[in-house]
Amino acid sequence: MTAPRRHALGTSVLVGLFLAAALLPTLQQQGTLRIDAMFGRALATFAAARALDGAISVVQGTEVALQPAGVGVTLTVGQVLDPLDDLVERFSWVMLAATAALGTQRVLLEATTATPLTLLLVVAALATVLRAWWPALAR
């Protein structure tokens, strides 16, 4: 078998495998289930981080007023938690971004199962196989 024929055969097999994998409903269902599970965990983590940030902010705003020997002193002991508050706030923003990314993936997964996009995928696969077998078609 000549090198161009082996290349065309390999391309045809790979395109066929990718097309079969893309069109299998089992893989799409598994993807949907996993994305939904990850979305739920990311959303719960984001909510927990925001709640923790709120609790730290409340504790951070606590002040203790002392008047030893007639001298008034106000201590804001909660300011020690400021670095932790910043860390939790940044983590919550990361979890918000992760949740948004998973939501976008879910939308794209739903969009790729639409009939027009599926037909476009099949046409592109056929064009790739035809081009592999008959390179003159690309000119």
C-alpha cells in the first residue's frame, strides 16, 4: 500500500471514530451528568465561600471598647482576620468563574446536540475523508 493510501485510510478511520464518538448519545448523556454534578458542587462551594466571607466580615467589624484608668481605648480585634477575609473573597470569585465556565459548557453541550450542528459535523467529516482520498478536490 502506498503512503498516500495509508494516509487516506488512517484519516478515514480517525474521522470515523471521532464522528461516532461525537454522535453517540451515551457519551453526551455522561457529559451532561458530569457537568451537572460539577456545576452543583461549584455553586454550593461558591455559596459557602460567600457565607463564610460574610461571617468573617461581621466578626471583623467587632470592636471592644475599654476604659482602663479613665482612658478610652477601642480595640478592633477582628482586623486580624482581614487577610483571611481577602483570601476567602478571592476564592469565592474563583468559584464564581468556575460556575460560569461550567454553565457555559452545559449550554455548549446542549447546542452541539442540535440537528443543524450535527449535520454540519457530518458534512465536515465527509469533506475531510473525500479530501484525504482525492487531494485534487482541494485545488
